[in-house]
Amino acid sequence: MYQALNASRSRFVPVRHLSYHVREWGTPVAGEPPLVLVHGWMDVAASWQFMVDALRTPRWIVAPDWRGYGLTKSGIGDGPPADNFWFPDYLADLDFLLDAIAPGQAVDLVGHSMGGNVAMMYAGVRPERIRRLINLEGFGMPETRPAQAPSRYAQWIDELKALHRGEMDLKSYDSAEGVARRLMKTNPRLTQDKADWLARQWAAPDAQGRWTILGDAAHKVVNAHLYQVPEALALYERISAPVLSVTASDDSLGQWWKGRFTLEQYRERLRHVPRLTEAHIDNAGHMLHHDQPEELAQLIENFLA
């Protein structure tokens, strides 16, 4: 099994009545901004471990489990879990978290996938809070039309009912090895040693001994609101920090959207970012921080320097 070179520490931070689980590496240094890493959909903060181990320069690094992922619960106190999630909550959660860990200080922010979308939007809302921003395949969503709204609201309600009937529950596994096999099936580049390590961060045994994913099934419920490209572009235009956009050699957008949303359309949107640099990593898929952690770490360190 993979052995972490720089083990993380866990702590919980109060964020909007939630107890946010945060992983940390290194220690704070006066005058140096923290490096904040935010993960993607159905992932966890520990997923950054391979990249963190590949960094050559010691940094204070902070990585939260988003609400409803990892060890951060989606419900308040002993109340019931959320039955759906709203994207603006991630922006507010990040703002509250930064207030707690780095009050009044600009940070270096890295986001992957959904986390990359959060990072880009947040940097337009709070440009003064970001010193450098790195977006790892945080593409956004296909363009929508107002005429899609009635069917989208209907789909949202139908999926909420399916969730409450238990029809959207996440699959469980008989062992950590079963979770590892799932991870390797999803990402064929993931090696056995890393899959075995990740499986024990990505899932945990329940009361019956079944290994369950540390992600709330409600994340599968479609967003009730349509994705607004003009809104996203307005936020991109307000980003004042230098931005590094990193894409992998595998065309994830082509695989997911079958022409409905392409890399060229994504790059067209990026032209609205005032201070943009683009980079590309070969022999990597969407989980590029797993596939090429050393190359990614070098890109990040060079950009932050």
C-alpha cells in the first residue's frame, strides 16, 4: 500500500453551523499565505495526498472536505442530512473557512473539477482573497436555455422523491479491496498501491461491516437551477489574481458531454479571465492529481513562485 511521505493532520472548523473537517500539512509561517486545496465531486480532501507528497518546498496546506463529503456532515448537529445541495453554499463555506484559517489574508487556491468551478467563481466574488489561483479541469457546465427550466425543476423534484425512497443510495462494498477495485475501474491509470490507500480515505465500514462511500447520496440530485454561462463569465472577468488553468491529455468533456460542451468552448470562456496561463499534462485523465502528481506539483510550485 502507498505510504504517505507527509502525513496530514485532521481538525474540525465551525463553518455555518457545520463542523467542517479539514486536513492540514505543514505549519503556518508568518507572512506566507496558506495553500488551500479544494476537491471535486464525490471526492475527499485526502485525495490530494499524492500531489502534496510530490511538492518540493514545504508549505502550510489546508484541504477541507466539502459539506456532505468525507468527514464533513451535511446536516446541522443531530438533525437530518440535506436532501440536495446548492452550489452557492460552497462559495459561502469557503469564505467562512478562509475567515477562520487566514483572516484578512490572501491565499493560494487550487481547485479540482467541481472544486475548480468553486475556486473560479469565488475568485470573482472575493478577488482580494486570492493571491494565485490554479484550476484543474474545473470546466463548468454546458450552456443552458431558459426553456429548459420547467423540465429541470420537474427532474429535481422527481429525483428528490427517488432519493427519499432510497433509490439513489450509493453502492456499498464488501471490503476496502472492493472499493479499490472500483477506483481502478473508474481510473485505469490508478496503481494498486494508491488505490488501496485511497479506498480507506474514500470509504469507511458501516455498522454492518460494509464499506460505504464517504459522500452523501443527495449530491446525485440534479441542480434545480440552470447553469448560467453569462453569470460565470461575469465572475471570471472580476478575477484579479493570476490564474493557471490545467487540463489533462484525456478529453473528459468529450467523454462526458458527447459534443454538448467541448474543450474549445471551455477555452473560449477562459478568455474572459484577465490574467490567464494555460498548461497541459500528458498521459493523464480527469484525476490528474492521481495520474501525474509529480508533474502537477512542479507546475503548481513554479506558478506559485
